Amino acid sequence: MKEKLLKILEEVRPEIDFETETDFVDQGLFDSLDIATILDSICEEFDIEIGFDEIKGDNFNSIDNMLELISKYN
């Protein structure tokens, strides 16, 4: 699951080293368009529907947070 997520993230922002960076939203590495694109790709790749209440910066701030979010729906 982590490899699929990394592939999605690298397609959106190839210049970021997602293995070492953290706090993607807090550092301004993702903007709202990035999050929308990532969310759409996650839903498509993992065949899930993420609830509107889950679309908040904290859930997209790190790989671990995103994996936890995916796990809730997967």
C-alpha cells in the first residue's frame, strides 16, 4: 500500500522526497489543488470513498497519516 501511495505522491509532486520530508501541509509542500488531486488518485487507486469530514490537512501531512486514512476505508 505504501508503494502505491508513494507513486501517487511522486506523480503530483516529483520534486519532493517523500521518504524524508514530513509535515507536507504545514510546510506548504502541498496546496489545496495538490490535496484534491492526491485524494482523487487515492480513491481511484484503492477503490474507496473518503468521507468529506476526513478532508483536512492533518490527514495529508505525512505518509503515515495518509496510510492510516486509507486503512479506515480499505
